[in-house]
Amino acid sequence: MRLRSPDLWSGLALAALGGYIVYTARGWEYLGQDGPGPGFFPLWYGIAMLALSLLLVFSQKEDQKVEWKGAGRAFATWGAFAVSVAVLQIVGFLISFAVLSFFIVAVMYRRPPGVAALVALGVAAGFYLIFPLALGVALP
Amino acid sequence: MEIFGGLLHGFALALQPVNLFWCFVGVFLGTIVGIMPGLGPPATIAMLLPLTFLMNPASAMIMLAGIYYGAKYGGSTTSILLNVPGESASVVTCLDGYQMARKGRAGAALGIAAIASFIAGTVGVLGLMLVAPPLARFALAFSSPEYFGLMALGLAMVVLLAGRSMVKALLAMLLGLWLAGIGTDLFSSESRFTFGRMELLSGIDFVVVAIGVFAIGEVLANMEEATPAAPLPIPKGLRNLLPTVQDLKDCRFAFAQGSVLGFLIGVLPGAGSTIASFISYGVEKAFSRRRDEFGTGVVEGVAAPEGANNSETGGALVPLLTLGIPGSGTTAILLAALVLWGFKPGPLFISDNPSLFWSLVASMYIGNVMLLVLNLPLVPLFAQVLRAPAYVLFPIILGISMVGVYSTSGSLFDVGLLAGFGLLGYLMRKLDYPSAPLILGLVLGGAMERALRQSLMMSEGSLSILVARPISAVMLSLALLILLIPLFSRVNAWRQKLLS
């Protein structure tokens, strides 16, 4: 079993989820007087998930390799996106989105701060003009 | 003759300037609604419904139906250009449409989507006109076991959506089934997998998962490159932007099967255009000589789901008008509109209201032509979106995704879920899990569980009901056959190896 194999870890994670589904579904009625209960369907797909994920864990291919180079940049972008979502309620969509755009342009793509500020203001203004003003769609 | 006379009468009404105007307003609004993620036809029709009380019912119906089928045209645009599905039925279009855009064939993909939509939309109207009453009676023969068979057939398509690993595709599908199961169980009111969160009681919206996995996942995957990728190539000149004659030849079967399958699935209440597009894509791949290339930017991979998605509209109007049964959220609102205007959709609807029915049918022919004329010249304009540098395009995609999800549910919790599903989409990509089976499981999971439980209730717990009824037996056999295809090919390869 190769400890660095991506299939091993994703398989184990899905096996844990399958185990959780089976464990939780066992707490619900399986078959009642009126027919199948809320535990019926989850129990079966939970068992299937558990079995298939264990199959994945034990049948890893030797050539399985994941290129993680560059993943740090993706995770940083996701982190910034998650933070901008988290502060939506406090600062509102336009500020949060403009800061996220500035971060992507200036930090992730190393563009000059002036360009980043222009893009950030431009896209935020564009969203305001298109969604609430033109289409009447509320922003988050 | 009766049909011909009715159609002529319908054209006479639909070609009146006022009806032409409302038809244009409907298809134009529909195209915009289809392009905007999250802003779907049900919400738009519901918002416009009060305004229609001041209008002639025929004009109002023409406009509302225009929004319905116009949205199907527009839905493909963001799927192809940005990998953001404009509406749920356009998810499958992302698979090959976006890959075509990456190869510099965005224009061809948009053009094929428009042509497939036109052909299938017209077939759908023909079907509505010619076979509405008998097909509606056939659809009535569909009970829970038959629906379970249909859903099982849909889920079997996972075989055709799988990438390199069938096990991973099945796991992704099971993850989709689990996500579909989150929320309150409608039979027992038991809350399942909600982790104590009130927001999860009503389940997870399909749009949140689809946009997160496809759009945010795509942005994150692109962010790995430190140097901004060059804007996606766009050929110069309208002729080079539109599909070639070879593209059209390659799509002949896709146009035909997408149109017919979409219409037939549309007739079944509750099946919906998303299932139609998945099944049509699966069938196209199964019968294609270049099935291994699907998912890499194959033009048939755009034509088949787009055709099915549009033809489904005509099909969905069959049970609505002839039985008074709405098969989807949009048709439910259209039904409400008809009732509010004083009509009674049902077996006598067409004979009692020939003018309304035939003007609607004729307006759908006209609307499809309008949509083609509206969409094809816009292809070069839409394709220009790809000229935007990555550092401008990616924040815009993130913003559209947030607004799209929020406009669907009005919940900031869903926007938070969007971020979570974005990370899931990225990790699935990195770990080589196909994302289409996840969406397939999510779309079909709820309906499949409901059909299975209702079937078992009918049979007092006996599974034999699923194979005792001919339609469900045929569908389940087909599903099993499709699931066994990879096994057959493996055995065949093994035999070949032994022989050589």
C-alpha cells in the first residue's frame, strides 16, 4: 500500500463518509408499516460507498500521481474566496467582492496595484449596474 | 386536415403584430434569464405573472412560453464560455462545450447549441401538435415503479460519464446521492444529515453544487498557473466562428436522438430537462465512433444535450395542456397562470380553446426562428468574453457564481456552501474523480428514492413490483445492460489477450 497515493487518502475519506452514512442510517427506521423508512435508501448507498471506497484503497495503481505544484496558489485563492464569503454579511457584497478581485489581480497575478484597483472597482461597479439596477436582482 | 387547419388559424393569430411583439419579449427575456446563473424561468415567470392579468391570455401565454423555451437557448452560453451552467439542464453542456472553447471553438460550440436548440425546439413543437393526446395517455401509465426504472436508467449513464476509473465515477455518483438525501425526509419528516443546521432542512440546491463544482473548481484549477494564461483563442471572421459543414454532419444523429429523447422524457411529468440532457449525452456517447474523445471538446457532446434540453419543452407542455399535470416548477407556474386566466387544462383543453392552443403552437415555431436569428449573430459577441485577461475573467466568474447562488435561494448559507463545493470540485479534479456523476446522483437521488419507496409501499415491501410491470422491467434491464458494458469489454479484452 503506497502511503503517498491519492487514491489511498481519498478512498479512506470516502470510506469514513460511507461508514458515517451507514451508522447514521441505522438510527432511522428501515422498514415500517407504511413501507420503507428514512433509513432504507441511505443504508444501501452508504454500504455501496463503503465497499467501493475500500475497493479503491486496496486496488491502487502504481502509476497514480498527483501534481501538487501550484496547488498552494489554488488554496490561497480559495482561502480568499472563503474569507470574502464569510465577511459578506458584515461589509456587503460590493466591498467584499472588490477586495477579493484586488487580491486576485495584485497578489495572485502580480499586476501593479493601480491596475488591480481599477479592475476591482470596475467589476464591482459593473455588478452593481447589471444586477440590482438593470435586472433588479439583489446582491448578497 | 384538422391539425393543418388549426395550425393555419394559429399562425394567423400568432403573426398579429401584438403577438409577435410579446413572443419577441418572451424569447429575449428567456435568453437573458438562461444566461444568468440562478435566475431561472420559474422565478421570472412568477414575477411577470401579475403583469399578464392586463394582457390578452393568448399573448400572455405566448410571452411566458417564450421565456420558458428561450431560457433553454441562453442556458448554454455561460456553460460554454465560462464553465458556469446558466441553468441545471446546461450542466452537461459544460463537459464538451467548455473544452471546445478552450480549443478556440467557442463560436462553433455556441452555434451548434443554437442550431440544435432550433431543430429540437421545432421537433418538440411538432410533437406537441401531432401526438399530444395519445402520448399524454401513455405518460399516465407511468407510476412509481416505472419512474424508478427511468431514474435507474438515468443513473446507469454514469458508466458513460466515467473517466479513467469506473470505481471513482460510482463513488462520485454515490456522493451525489448522499447530497440529494440531505434535508427533511418527505415521508416521515425525519431530518437527515443536517448536522443540526436549520438551513439544511430544505436540502441543498442543485445550483449551489453545480456552480461550485464546475465554475469555482475551474477557476481554482486555473489559478495554479502563476503567469496569467493567454486569453482563449478566438478565430477571426464570422465564417470561422460558426460551425463547419463537417460539424453539422457529425451532429446529425445527435440532433435527431436529442430531439426525440428530449420530447419523450419531457412528456413524463417530473422527469425534466436535466435528466433528458444527461440521458441524451449518454446515448450519444454510447453510439459514437469516437466515444473516447467525449469530454475533450466533441461537437456532438454539445448538440445532443442542448437538443434534448430544448425539445423537452414541447414535451413538458403535453401533460400540462392535455392532463393539467405540471411536470416541473416552470410548468406548474404556467398551470397556475392558465387557471388564473380562467382556463381548465385537461383532456378538453385543446377542443375547448383551439385559438389559444394553436396560437401557442404557432408562436413556438416563430419563437424558435426568432431565437436562431437572435442567437447566431450574437455568437461573435459572446465569444469576445474569452478575450478578457484571466485576472479580469476569474473574479467575474467568482462574482457571477455568488450572485447566481444568492439570487436562487436568498441565503448567505448557500453562498458559504458554494465555497465548500468549489473546493470539492477542485479536489475532485486533482484526484481524478469525474464531476458529472456527482451531479447525476444529485439530480436523480431524491426522485429515485421517492419512486422506490412509493413502489415498495404499493407492493407492501416486495421488490418484485419493479420487474413485474413491463415498462419498469424493460428500463431496469436496459440499466443493468448499460452497467455491465464495461464488464463485457473487459472480458472481451481479456479473451483477445488470451487468443493472441
